[in-house]
Amino acid sequence: MTVSQRNAVLGGSLAVVAALALSACGAAPDNASSTTKDGKNAATATSAADFGGLDALVRAAKKEGTLHAIALPRDWANYGALIDGFQKKYGIRIEVESPDAASQDEINAVTTRKGQDRAPDVLDLGSSFALSAAQQGLLAPYKVASYADLPAAQKDPQARWYNDYGGYVSIGCDAKRVKQCPTTFKDLLKPRYKGQVALNGNPTKSGSAFGGVYAASLANGGSFDDIQPGLDFFAKLKKSGNYTPVESTPATVEKGETPISIDWDYLNAGYGEEFRSKGLDWKVAVPSDGQYAQYYSQAINKDAPHPAAARLWQEYLYSAEGQNLWLKGYARPALMPAMDKAGTLDRTAAARLPEVSGTPTFPTEDQQSKAKTVIAQGWGKAVSG
């Protein structure tokens, strides 16, 4: 999967794989059910009001009957509850393909399946990947009802993407397999962690792994303008024998294959809760020497085969119900400050978030683009051999 490290504050309490096998089969979608009697088409609607109101959008989405998504693991930020909630509320089936795919895989699916009914309707992307998709003209402008409540720096002015949920890079650790869990990037270089330190994905494709390299850079004298120290850190980690190329997933965590995982705090916190009943003691620490926060971004495929369902899904995700479900998954929703002010925030869930100190800052779009280029050119060399 896959967000946006932008010049914004997560706000409120945040103070916050290989490529898919993309076949070319699939008929072109029939958008007749996405058009109202007066000729309004969901594929070009830039808001629910533009389509005739939310009720009209719901009717059209129900006629489509399906929402196609990829790269949405049920145990990622409570997506299972979001998927179930949407299906129960509207009776629209959500088909999730390759749930463990990465952000770049989502973009690849959009470009290679254009005009097919198998194309993804919606995207959940790492911020740098959302920016790239927008620059490629792949995303549809659409303003959810709560769009105005999103901070300006957390949304595209053309509404092609906007932040959905976020968190901090953290270090997860299997306390039963690791006698002394690391709490900083500096700790990860200690000989006792040989072959134990993993990333959730490849940073050239994965938003979470990209964030891990950025955090490592900040911990080693780098900055938003200079991610190279992060690459150098992982090269050193590889040379020491501590880095393992096994990409961490819930399965590798449960099996003990990745006893130390650099990942988002909401994922690591979720593992702790998910596997506690199975005897796993999974500890989570936000490293003080490399504190890095990031949002993921939500977007609609410009050529979505189910355009009404795609837009209704966005409305659901940015409703108080949807935002609080992310919060229950330990992720910090983008509308958290607005909901806190409005009294619609689930305060019990908010109180369970991993503790952090200070106010997070974010790289600009240009800084992200530069960092992505540096990683694309240097990651293979850093961890090869």
C-alpha cells in the first residue's frame, strides 16, 4: 500500500511484492447505471451536490453494485471494519484484489487496465505516489462533503487527492524472541539484532518503507532535503548483517520471521492487539532519534468503472463513522481536529493511540519527489550483496 508528508500538522491529538500480474482481459465498463435521468454522469461529478445530492449518488452506486479496490489489507488501519461497514450500510459489494500490494502496484493497475471493468475504482496511496498519480492525470477531482474541513495543506487544490489517515514510523519488536527491544535507529545497529530488522515493503514501491528510509535519514543527520543518510543507514544495516530482506507482514510477524519491523505505529500497535491472544508480546516504540509522521492519501481513478460507488466510498471514508473506524485501528484520521472540535471524535479510541511528543513536520511536494528519485536510484545498491 500506499501519503502525504506535506507542510501540515496531523493536528489535534497527533500533537498525530512484486508487481501485480496485470492481465489485459476485461470488458469496458457500462456507465449507463451511473447516469441520472436528467443526464448527470457520476464519472464527471465533482461533488455529491453536482450529481443531484447524496441520495442520488447512493441510488446510482447501488445500481452499479460493486466497488473495485486493490491493496487494502483488512488488518491495515482497520480497513476490514471499513469495508464491512460500507457493504452493510449500502449493500454494495467491495472486491479487494491483491490486498498486500504496494502503492506503485495500484498506479500500475490504473494505467494498464484503462477502459476495463477490472480497473480499480479507488486508490489509497503513499503521499509521494498520490502526487505522481495526479501529475500523470490519472485521478478524478471530487470534493467529499467534509472537504472544507480538511486543512489546506492536506488536500490537492483540485481535489484529486486528500489525506485520509496517518501515523508515525515506529519500531515493532517481538519481546519474546528479542531479549532487549530497540527503541531508536541507533539501537538497530547493535550486533544482537543480526538478521532481525525488516521493513514493510520496498521503498521504491511502498509508502511505509519510503517513510522508514526518511525516518532513518532524520535519525542520521539527514533532512527533508537530504534522504541519502537514510540509504546509507540501511547500507550499513545490511553490511552488519542486521537487515533482513524479508518484507514484514502480519504473517511474518506472527511466525517470528521478522522479529523487528520498521513500520507505521498503527500497524505495529494493531499487531500487538491482534496477536496478543496467540501469545505474541509485540512492543511498539516511536524512535526519538528519527521521528517521522506521514499521511496516506485517498483518490478516485479518473476512469473508474464504478464512478458512483467510488464517490460514495469517499463520502463514507470521510464521514464521522469512517474516520472513527480508522481511529479504532490506531491511525490518526485527517479530520481528527475538526471532529474533536465538533464533538464527533471517538475519544476512547483517541486515548489508545501510541504516545508521541512534539509537533510533526512534513516535507514539501518537491522534497518528496527528490527523495523518491534518490531512493529509486540508490536503494538496490544500498541493500544488495
